[in-house]
Amino acid sequence: SEPGKGSAFHFTARFSLQQKDGWPAAPVKGGGCVPQTPTTIVGKRVTVLLVEDNVVNQKLASRLLEKAGHTAVVAETGRRAVEILESQTFDLILMDVQMPDMDGFEATAEIRRREEASGGHIPIIAMTAHAMVGDQERCREAGMDLYVSKPIRTEELFAAMEQALAVSVDSAIC
């Protein structure tokens, strides 16, 4: 080695959390956990509305979902997502925040407004490159259930999906 020159090392560590009732638990941003019971997406096909304007991100997210056995329908804008929701139902929405035409905040507000009339609630996970302090809170205030940052990390995305669907089915947070 030489003074002033360093080395870079990378590693991956996998940890699992255990819930008191024996089911594994998914981490929740900001603390806490949501039980991963058999009512979540483990072993279940999930239909996802992917709202994303970037073609590369569309292909990446669609491929990840399809490889896991899920179905993805892509909407290029928030306005298109709202239109698609008029004729199709989904288990979950992955919503980009920054898009032309109608951004993720506006689309989420419109979806939540329509849900007030119908009484339903579809989990919406924000997908955004905005990772500054306050961005997660802004997404929650807009009506989004969860938040994952870009670039998309497979484990984080699927953990958020598990969490969103567990909450929508069980309404239980520990």
C-alpha cells in the first residue's frame, strides 16, 4: 500500500427481522414493522399499475415484476393512470412522482378523490429520485402509502409491496 491511496470494498449482508408471532416482518421507513402474513404477495400474483414516464424505468420495473410472477400495466403519465383506473382494477400502484402532463402528486390526489366516492383504497407506492429530507412526508401527505427511492432496488421494492398489501389487507402495524 501507499500513503494517500486507498481501497474500496463492497459487501452485501442479509438480515431478517422476526415478529413476535413467528411471521417475518418487513421494515417500515421511519420505524416499526408490518406483519408479513399469508395474506400478502408471497405466492400470489399481483396486478400492478406502473405509472412511469421514463422508458428505461418502465422496462426495468416491468421486468422485475414479471420475473416475480406479477402483471404490470404501464401508464406513461398520471393522467393516463387515472384513465386506466376507470376500466381496470389493480392490487397496487407504483407511482413516479415527477412526470409531464399530470405528476404523481396530482394523480394520487385524483385517485384518492375518486376513492372517497367509491369507498375503496388501492395502495400507492411513490417511486422517486427525490430523496431529500421532507420528500417522504410530502408523498404521504399527497395520499401515497409508501415511498421507495430511485434507482429501484429490487429488495426494497418488493418489501414495500409486501408492506403495502399487508396493511391494505390486515390494517395492522406493530
